[in-house]
Amino acid sequence: METHIGDISRAIQLAIAPVFLLTAVATFTTALNNRLGRIVDRRRVLDERLSGANDDAAQRARGELTLVLRRLRLIYFAILSAVTAALLVCLVIATAFVGALLSIELAREVAFFFVLAMFALICCLSIFLREVFLAVTGGKHRMP
């Protein structure tokens, strides 16, 4: 089991693109996490309003709380999909290195993990787009 430096350097070259993808997914996950924090903060405000509000204000708060809970669920699934994509990209990188180190042909496995990562990322972006749509169209914003 002799490993050639050329095989390892080739694996490193091939791993550069997935590493950039991993960085992008991590940055996007941070943005999703920030949105999650804002949604949770809004939920806390609405919970406080419900406890000390009259019937009309409580009804409006309940309506907005329903929307906020839908958005919270969507962001959770977007984060789940982004983390799944990141894990699959890590598997792409690890599989490429294992194949190079052990001189095993794992091109199909690498391609399979990469395609799964892309599907997870597509799901993440689609769910995020839906959450943004709800955030923009769901509230009744009034000018003071």
C-alpha cells in the first residue's frame, strides 16, 4: 500500500472546490441562524403581548404568532438542509482522500455524495425563499 505524493496532491487539488462550497454553506448557515434569532425574538415579544392584552390585541398577536411559528419551522428545516449539505460536502472531501490514500477508485461515491449535497443545498435555498416570501407578504405592515 504505497501512496504516491502525486495522488495525494491530486486529491488536494480536487478537494479545493468542495472546500469553497463548504465555506459558502457555512456562511449561509450563519445567515439562517441570524434569521432564526430574530424570529425567536419576535415570538417572545408576541408571547408577552398575549399575556397582557385585550381581546382585539390578543387576536392580532395570535394571528402574527401563527405566521411567526410557520417561519420558525421553515428556518429550522432550511438550517437542517444546509447542515446536511455541509456534512455531505465533508463526505465528498473525505472520500476523495480515502480513495487517493488507499488507491481505490471511489469516483462514483464522490459523485453520489456531491449530487446529494447539491440536492440538500437546493432544498435549503428553496425553503429559505419560502420563508422570505412569508416574511415579506405575511405581515400587515402599517405606517405610523
